[in-house]
Amino acid sequence: MFNIILFGPPGSGKGTQSEKLIAAYGLKHLSTGDLLRSEIAGATPLGLEAKKFMDRGELVPDEVVIGMISAALDNNPQAKGFLFDGFPRTRAQSEALDQLLTQKHTSIGVVLALEVGEEELVKRLLNRGLTSGRSDDNNETVIRARIVEYHKKTSAVADYYQAFDKVVKIKGEGTVEQIFDALCSEINKRLS
Ligand SMILES: Nc1ncnc2c1ncn2[C@@H]1O[C@H](COP(=O)(O)OP(=O)(O)O)[C@@H](O)[C@H]1O
Ligand SMILES: [Mg+2]
């Protein structure tokens, strides 16, 4: 089993690259953002609670997303590997993920960290907001708040995995294909 964390700020291209990576490597895509948006669409109690945070550009509480990931791992016992997208987003989530994976006798193989400049992120997210229907994409104040949350809480995730020498930085600007090639080359090094 080979598990990957695709890491980076909002708008860095995690969703775009995840689609290509799961197709290329047969991984199970676990995006906490997608899981939460599907809870919101279904108007579940979890979704209604999560929406309050997401609409403000804040992170959903750790216990909520850790519970969702734990269930998703249990529900996919046949997976060849997992691609985590948008999770973990805090140090506590990183520690919880490591515990969950250890229980399943596996671990994170590599953390691929997409790096994109802040103005490019804002530009991409405003542009995504034109079509995504995401309530957190259609206003610059909320977008900036998400980037502040990223620096305040999520950048610690890279530090956490850096201590295990698992982080590889990838330039997240360029064409989708160029970035995909750079990601694949790092994955292939570790598979061979
Ligand atoms: N290499 C790229 N160059 C330009 N725009 C991109 C690139 N990759 C993704 N985008 C666009 O940026 C926005 C955010 O991408 P997305 O994959 O949703 O990011 P994330 O999941 O990290 O928030 C989307 O509108 C997407 O079309
Ligand atoms: Mg995404």
C-alpha cells in the first residue's frame, strides 16, 4: 500500500491533480472538502454544523474531519492506497491520521507540497468561484481568511512530516500537465 498526502494552500491545484493521480495510480481519493460538501448537500447534521465554519473560511473542528476520515478508511478495506487531499490540515489531524494508518499497518509514503504564490491563489479561487457554486470561493474576504488559516494552522502539517523527511516541494505554477509530471516523477522514485 502506498499512501500520499497532496498538500498545499487553497487553490494550489490539489483537486485538479488528484483527479489525474487517482486515475494514474489507482488510489482511493479522500478529499475532506468533497466529503463535507456532500454532507452539506444532503443537509445532514454534520453538514449543517460544518457549513458554519466553511462559510467563514475557517477550518471545521478536528474531531469532525478525523471521524469522517476514520470512517472512510474503514469503508475502503480493499484500497491499493489512499490519496489524501485537504487533509490533514492541523498538527492534531496529522497525529490522528498516523495513528489510524498504523492501526491498519500502513503509513504515509510521501507528502507532495504544491507551492503557489498568494496572488495567483486568490486569482484562481475567484475564477473557480464563477462556476464552482462554492460559497467559500465567491468573495475575496473569505478567500483571504482561508489563506490566513492555512498559514496559521495548516503549514504546521508540513513541519510535522518534514521531521520524518517525507515532504517534497513541487512548484504548483505552470500547466496542469507540467505539474502532474513533476508529481508523478516524485511518486515513481518512491515506488521503484
Ligand atoms: N496549474 C494550474 N494553472 C492554473 N490554474 C489552475 C491550475 N491548477 C488548478 N487551477 C485552477 O485553480 C483553481 C483551484 O484548483 P483546485 O484544484 O480546485 O485547488 P485546491 O483543491 O487545491 O483548492 C481551479 O479553478 C483550477 O481550475
Ligand atoms: Mg480542493
